[in-house]
Amino acid sequence: MSDLLPSFTLPAQSSDAARPVRFLDRDHSILAFNERVLDWARRPDVPLLERLRFLCIVSSNLDEFFEVRAAPHLTAAKGNEQKGLYTVESFAALSAAAHDMVARQYSLYNDDLLPQFERQGIRIVSHGDRNAAQRRWVKAYFEREVRPLLIPVGLDPSHPFPQVANKSLNFIVRLGGHDAFGRQNEIAIVKIPRVLPRMIHMPTPGVNKGRLFVSLSSVVRAHLAELFPGREVGQFSQFRVTRHSDLAVDEDDVKNLRTALRQGLEQRHYGQAVRLEVSAGCSEYLANFLLKQFDLPALSLYRVQGPVNLVRLTQLVDLVNDPKLLFPHYSASYPTQLQPGQSFFERLKQGDVSIHQPFESFDGVLAFLREAVNDPQVLAIKQTIYRTGTDSELMLLLREAVRLGKEVTVVVELKARFDEEANINWAEMLESIGAQVVYGVVGLKTHAKMLLVTRREGRHLVRYAHLSTGNYNPRTARLYTDISYLTADPLLTLDIDNVFVHLASQSRLPKLHHLWLAPFQLQRKLIEKIDAIGEAALQGKDARIVAKMNALTDEDLMLALVRAGQRGVKIDLIVRGACMLPAQVPGVTDNIRVRSVIGRFLEHSRVFYFRSASEETLYLSSADWMNRNMLRRVELAWPVNDPVLRQRIIDECLVAYLHDGRDAWDLQPDGTYMRVDQRAKAAGHGAQAALMARYSPPHHGGK
């Protein structure tokens, strides 16, 4: 793979020769992850609507990639930068990879998925294919639902190019003739409101029993001429601009972070343009006009054979909603370590509980909070909020806790990307009714997921806690694999309480007993642990590291892993997304294997396993192994000390994925990924499918 970062040479150890390791490029690794997601849209064994959904997921991921990662490359290209991480060359290489992926997306959509839909009686009917009755229906829909919301803007000195919002649908039109004042202002822009559905079901009365749909862009395109009476509509194209959308707020220079972020949100939709999408048939004249308007080079132009926003095709999945074309419905079981109706406080006195989501239901977490809210002996509830969604039962339970007179403290992360507005609204709601709301530590994102309940029991105050590798979001808890962990361990819950006090008061953090906390010691503790396993390998002990995470990009941790591998430690890394550490490079990373598992559910749990001879430790964490998680976020890692729970998590989160023979991809020494079943005569089991079978409700009853 040619897109590599500069070499980093390992420091020499007493018994190691210094061996260089070259890390893989992060942005290309992100695109490679999306290639693996796109493979699900290609797979014939995946139901048709789900294939479309995966295609839309890739488009959504690409949108975020451009919104967050593209601007430095683009700025470097426009500034003719030749040296450094972001250059003219890096922009060209990234653009080439993105163009190739987009072309294959639309090829898959047009040449494979659409014909498959037609065979199922599902058609997106273009204007040219509509019969007279269908055209009448579309015209009536346009006049009734669409036209009243459109205001075409003809460009001239008093009508400058309008503000075009990030990722919005628009049309550009080149007009002939003269306007009402006799002028030849030939360019007009039509902005399509976001409130309009992008896919519309078209009734099919009579003999045609098929399911017919029209796209909003096709409806507008068919009636553009009616928006410009007296003018000739010549060239036209739909277009969509993607803008840099990562909010940047100088926290040291603002008095109220919430107010500053709300003001920033108002400008997010109009940030620096980084990508322009137009129809494949868009004329050079219009394309160049738009590129100049958005100050973009030619490589930022993406001509697409279809709708400029594939993401909105998810509406078609919902409109069709045919069970035969979807994954079989899966209902998560109630957590197997719990009994419905049993008191959580009594259960946790017997030992810790883990919940493997989405195979086990997030309802167990909600039930824990619900009991705490309604228990008169519970005096205080403290919780971190990162992503909860806009419609959250959990937040309503916290509101009820305040109403019932409990002390409620909520640490709200206002800078959770693309969830800022929802979090600001929840913070304001809770604050208005008397909850103590804080926003963590200036300069750091609070990414740790923790919930602490303090209960009076006789003369004592007893703590109960929930920790998680994922978010407090019931919707994503049905789609993401995560581990929820419930405990009444006195030292662990004391650590959690101390972290809450630290976040609220910013006082000095006391020594923690069990937790590893970023940005203070998580990275250091992990490196110490990796190095200790490396020392054990040098002493001839059986040494093993298995770590599961979403991304691996932190240089210090990667160097520690390479060091350990070169000392003889067998290392398996299960990294869903971006991984900059090359695997099985001869003489460098021979003992390191990296695999990515892409399944029906989004892999999200973080699990770290270390073994030296017969001594093994297991940590769960909110943190990926990225520099930002180690040094610029508040993150937690905590040990699983119960041997039965530890073995269960090892079996389900590590062993099952290392033996996945269906949904796993192995990283090759050249930086490419190879799907495991492409090298086997028959595909093996899928880890997620096995876990679904294990936890499906008929098997409920414990293990």
C-alpha cells in the first residue's frame, strides 16, 4: 500500500534490535472500512432491503468522512502544500480513492439493486417511464405538496448566490430568454426544503399490483419549466454540497460553553465546502460555475449516476417494509443474569452482572434506573450523558427523579459530534427543573459512560453503578454490540464517585483503586501492561494479548504492541474500523494479527485481555486506542474480576470473533483486507449469528 505515514523507529531494548515500523494512513484506513461495509450491499445472501440499507450506511459514513476529515487535505491542495501530513499529493490520493468508491456504489445501485427490486415488483419510476395517468398523479402531487414550498432564485447583482446548506438537495438551471425586466440573467437556483420526503409512494390503482415510487428530485426535475414561466429551461442539474462540520470552539475563550456551541450550531450548515455532487449529465458550464461558487478544485466534483444523496434511500426501506426482504426479526432476550421483577439492589449484593447488547436487552439498564428513581431509599443519582437521542426514556426518568426530590447530577457532553443540539436541549431541560448539570472539564470530551446510585441502607450509604462500553441510547443499543456492567463493588463504586466529584468540582483526583482514567493514566497503564506481558515473553512465559476496539491509531500504543510482539507475545487485535498498525509484516509485526468483523450489528464493545502464564486480566472500556481517547477525553477502563463473568466475556467478545468464518476480514501485510471465507472452501460461523442464536428468547433461562 503506497499511502503510508513516515517511519517510526522503535527504541532499542536490551535484547531487541531496533526495527522500524511504518504505520498505515488513517484516512485511507477509514475508507477501507467503508469498503468492508459496502461488501454487505454486494452479498447475495443478504436480504435485498438490507443490502440497500448497507449501501446507504456507506453513503452516510462518506458524508461524515468528508465533513470531518477532508478539509485539511483540501486546504493543503489549494495552498499547494508539498510537505507534511496534508499535501497536494494526499488530497489527490484521497480523492482518487473516494471517487472510485462512489463510482462502485452507484454501479451497484444501478446494475444490481434496481434490477433486483424490479424483479420484486418494486420500481422507482423516472419521468420518462411514467404513463399518462402516473404523470397526472405526479403533477398533482407537485402542485399540492412541493410547489408551494419552492422559491426559485434568479441570480443577478441584487440576487446573489443563496446560502446552500450542508448536504441539502438543490437544482441549478440555465435559462434562455429574458426575465420580466428584460435582462438575461441565465442562472437560477432552486433549493428543495428538507421537510419534503425524498421518496414518495405512488398509488397503483387497477391491474398493476406493483409497488411504485418516485423520487422527489425526479418530481421537481419534471416540473422545472413551470417554475420559470416565460423562460426556456435549458441545462440543469441537481446538486449537493458537503461542508466541513466539525465544530471548533475555543473553550478557554468562552464564558458559557453551551451558548457558544448553540451559536456554532447555527453556522455548522454553512461551513467550508469540501465536496460537490452533481448529476452525471451536468454540463461543464454548470459544473464549473458551481465549483467556482464553492471555491473547489475539479477533484472535489463528483458526478453521480442517480440521486445525489443515496442516504435518503433509507426511506425506501421503510416504505416497502417487506419482511421477506429484511433480516428476520430479532428480539433481544432479557439479560440472562437477571430476573424480571427482581430487585437490582438485592441482585447486585450477590455479585456483578454483565449485559451483552444487543443480544441481551438494554431494558435491563432502564429497569435498573427505573428502580432507583422509584425507590424512596435512593438519595442520589449521578450520570454521564454522551449520546442519548432526542426521544429518551432515560432522560425522562432522570427528570422524574428530580421531581421525586432526589439529588440528580448529570455530566452532559455538549460536544458529542452531531448530537450537540440534542444534548444542549436535555441539559437545559434538566437544569430548569433543578438537576445539577455540569459540562465536564474544559478542553476534554467526557466520553466515559457511568451511572451511580447512592442508597440508604440502615445506617450506611451504599453505592450501585452501571458502566458501559456504549451509549445510553435505547435505539442504538438495539443496533450496536456493547457490554453493560452493573456492580456494587465498594472500591469500584468509590472510584466512580470520585470521578464524578472530579468532573463537577475539578478538584484533584484521589488515587483510584480499580479504574483506569483518561487523560490521566489510561494510556500509561495500558502501555505498562503491554510491556509487562512483553517482559513475561522474554522470560519464556506463555504471553498473550487480545484486544477488541473500534479504531487503533495511537502511536505510543501501537509501538508498545510492536515491541511486545517482537519480544514473542502472540497478539490478536479485533479492530472494526481504522487501524494504522500493519499486521504480519516479516521481521516487524510477525506476531500481530489484525481482523475486522463487519456484521448485521455495528461492533462497538471495547475489551482488552492480557495473559502471562496462568495469570490473566480483562478490562472493559469506553475508549478506543486513539490519541484523542487517551489524551483529550475523559475515558474509563475497568477490570472484570469475577472469573465466571470474565470467561463469559472472553468467550463471547474475543474467542467467537477470532473464530468468525463469515463476517471477518484479515489485515494483510500490504495494508489491504481479505475476507476470511474467500480463502476457505466453505464459510464458517458468524460470531454475531452464533450470539443471536444463543440469546434468542426461547433459550432464555440462564446458562
